[in-house]
Amino acid sequence: MDSISKIRIDSPTAKDTAFGVRAKKVVPKTIYNFLFRDIYNSTNAGTTVSEIEDSPHKPYEGRWIRKIFIHSSDVFGYSVYDTLRGPSNWLDRIGNQFHRSTRAWVIRDNFLFFEEGDIIDAEKIKDNERYLRQQGIFHDVRILIIPYKNAKDAVDVHVYTQDVWSLLPDGSASGLNNFAFGLEQRNFQGLGHLLKNSIAYIGNDPRQRWEYAGRYVVPSYRKTFITGQGILNLQRDQKQLGFKIFRPFLTPQMKYAGSMEIGYNDLRLFEFTTDSLTGRSVRNYFWSQYVLFDAWIGRSFRVFFGDEQLRERARFVVALRHTRQTFYNRGKAVTDSTNQLFQNTRPTLFSFGFSNRRYKRDLLIYGFGRTEDVPLGEMAALIYGSDPAELGPRKYIGVKFSKARYMKAGYLYSLVNLGTYVKNGSTEQGIFSTENNYFTPLHNLGKRWYARHFLNVKLGWGFNRFENEYFNISGNEGIQGIFSDEMRGTRKLVIGVESVFFSPINFLGFRMAPFLFSNIGWASFKGQRLLTTRPYHGYGIGFRFRNENLTFNTFQIRLSMYSGIPDITNPFRAGFEGVTPLRLRDFDISAPEIIPFR
């Protein structure tokens, strides 16, 4: 049984109950229940987290589906684990009035892997629950199978979904001459579509006063599971028009995947030069315009060895990809020693890989109470191709391997990459990289407090890279909360440790999670020993806030102290920022790729 079923929420103590009684005397009951609502996937009693069975659909395999019933619930007051629960106060009901629930036919026609008349496949239904949760428009999803009493070989399938609040406003202003406003709807008209529009105005900017950015995404077209998106950006530092359609390997059973993308980009980029007087790095900006065409197709094949589970979940995958990137403005001339990154390229890549993936359901990892699907398994891929590039033809070869598993001591994910171009017998733009992510089991601290501890180690080693190619280990790539142009190199090692404490504190549905963090990193260029260079440190304390009923990013307050950072005037920093929730890496094989240098 999954670990989620083993987590228990302690019953309120007498002291807690007394506090609640006193609070309710001061705050009207309706408002109190709205502000301090239960935040776990719990029953109405609020005493235990609802159990999620490992494979509740197995007993019904081989039976046929008579009817499919869709139960699409609103945002506030509902739960897929207690179908009798509903809005308990008028504030919940008013909130739901301003949200358009996902339409039942949208779920039935666009997001389900099965139809009426199909035979029950337990693995397919479990994958379907995971796929629905990945859409980002549902708080949680549960699929139940009910035997049909008038036919022993028939069942009815009930799909329960609970929406999240999908309208996300954004904006800022410092006066009538400088303002920005945006609106993102992640479930437009209950269709599951994403619509994002934003405008900005700076009246005294001589380059461009008005800015616009827009994106529209259709996540799945009928039963093809093809996603389409269009992008239009008219910003000061970026002009972009692009269209893309794609279909990933959503489940091991899917035989075909692929994508096609066409785009025009006009970007304001920068490069580093060295000041002859000070010896410091200086940013120089320039514009670059290019057209991109990218397409790939993949085919999966069932493995012919191993036990039943391996044959069910593992696949061999072959894929072919072709990309064309054509530049029309590159700032300066492209030669064998300068500006090589902006040469016209036409790589064609082929990959052969093996993927074995399955999932375990858990909670309180990167989420704040919703069900999380943790990938387990392994993936290996060999990539080979050629590129008749502008500076001369070259070959590409790369290998990738990743593996993850749960142990008694926690969860460990490891990824290893090695790739390089080969030109005239020498390597070019090579990289070796590895990443290891670990987190502990969930620790029950009592009083409905829980804790997890995280460790992340990243090593990157570039060889024969082009001019102005480098790692930067500041910000999200290393030392969090700080940015410096000096923290860069073609080699890096970053170690991050974090302890997160999930609390029962909840206000307006926002749950608080204090955290402690520490980061240390090294960066060096060719000719320097990595660990003998100056280390960069960052450590501190923070508080994260998230409401799982909303599509808003997680908000966090961070109090940090740094050492070894170049040109830092104050080693103490305080920050308030939005953080996109992290996702665990999966083991699906998609497009053959040039292993990224980041």
C-alpha cells in the first residue's frame, strides 16, 4: 500500500479544541470555517488522510465498461475522497459562482484513455488518473469502478474531479506612466484551455512604450491527445511568433509520439567581454533574429523479456528529429573562433532507447497536500546524428541514463548525460553532467506537523565549448536568491540542502511551510581546478505559502546570508517572490536532443 495511506492526521488536542472554541466566539462560524478550512485530503471527520489503494481496479480487469459517469466538482468545499462533502458556508458558494467548472464532455472526450464498451485495464486507468492530475486544472482526481448489478461482466466507471481556481491576475504600477497588467485563465470557459494575455506600458522608454504577450494552449484535441499552442510576444527585448503541436508518450501503451514547431524570434541577447582597464566582465547587448523549424516522430515497441510487470510498463523507443535554425541578424560575423553559437544549423538526430516507468502516489513532497505521482524506473538512450552546419559538417553522439527508486531511507533519482559533436576528429561543444536528487520519508513531528529533507547535487563539465558558453550557478541553478555575472564557468558543482516543515497553519486556504536551506557551489573555466576556486555560499530560512485550490504559484519569503559572492554590498538579503512548483523527472523518452549545457 502506498505511503500516503500510512500518514495519519492527529486528532485535535484539548488545548487545540479550546483555542478553536475561543476563536469561533470571536470570529463568526461561517467565516472561521472558510479561513481555517481543512487542508489535507481527509474525510469530513478530519482524523485520517483518505487511503489510496495501490491498485483498486485490478479485481475488475476483463470486464467491459457499460457507462461512464463524470462528476466535475467546483473549487471550494468539495473532495474527490468524500463525495458527500459540499460547500458548508456561503463564502464557499459565492466563490464557486465565479468559477466555470470543467465541462463533463471536455473530460469525457479529451482526457479519458477509455470509452464505453472498452475492457477494463487497471494500469491504463491508473495512468489516466495521473494524466488528469498533470493538467494543472484539477485539485485531485479519482476514478471508481462500480459493478453493474444486472450483468456480472459489466461495470460502471465514475470519474471524480475537483477543479482549482484557474483565473490568475497579475500586475504592477508605479504611476500612470509605468504600469503592467495581465490575466491568465488556465481553464478558459471550462474547456481546459489556457489563455494568457498581458500588457505593459512605460511612457518614457524611447524604444517601445507598449508591450504585449499572449499565449493560447489547447491541451488535448479529442482522443488524439495532441496539444496545440500559439505564442505572440511583442516586447521590448523579444518579438516572437510561434506555433507548436505535440503528442508525448503519455503512457507506455502509446505507440506514437511527436511534435512540430515553427517560430520567428527577434531577441535582445548579451555576451561578455573583458574590460581592458579593470579586467572585469562587461555585458554587451545585441539583437538576433532567427527562424526555427523543429519536428520529430517516435515509435515505441513492447519489450519481449522479463516478468509480466516489466513487459507491461517497459518499452523500446526509436525516434527521428530534424531541426533548422536560420539566423538573419547575428550582431557580428560568425567565424571558427567568434560568435559560433549563431551559426546556421540543420541537425538530424536519431535515438534508440529503453524506458521502464511506473508511479507511486505520495504527498507533501513539492505539493502542499494534493496527491503527487512519484516516477520510479529507469531510462537509457543513445543519440546519434549529423549537422551540416555553416562552419562545417559535424557528427553528434550522446548517451543518457537515469534511474529512480524508493528505499527505506527515502527516494533517490540519478541522471547521467554525456554528449559531444565530433568535427574533423575533434570534439566540439561537449558536456558531461550528472544530477542526483534525494528526499527522506515524511517525518511526523506531532501536532499535525510533518517534515521532509532534500539533497540535490549537480555536476557539469563542459569541454571544447564555444565562445560565451558557460554555466551560471546563481539563482535557481545554484545559489538561490542571488544573481551575479561573475558566478560562471564551463565547469560547476552545486550542492543544495533543504528541510521543509509542513504545518497545520492555514489561512484563507493558504498553507504555510517554513524551510531551512543551504547552498554551496563552485564554478571554473578551463585551466582551473574546480574545487580550488572560491566557493559561493548561501543559507538561511524562509516561509512558503500555497493554496492547492488555486493555480497561483507558491509564494515565499526568504531571509538569506551569503559569502564569497562577488560585488555583494550586503551579505544579508530578504526577498518575497513567487515560485513555480517543482516537478519530479519522468522516464518517458521523447525527442532526440542535443544534451543541454545548463
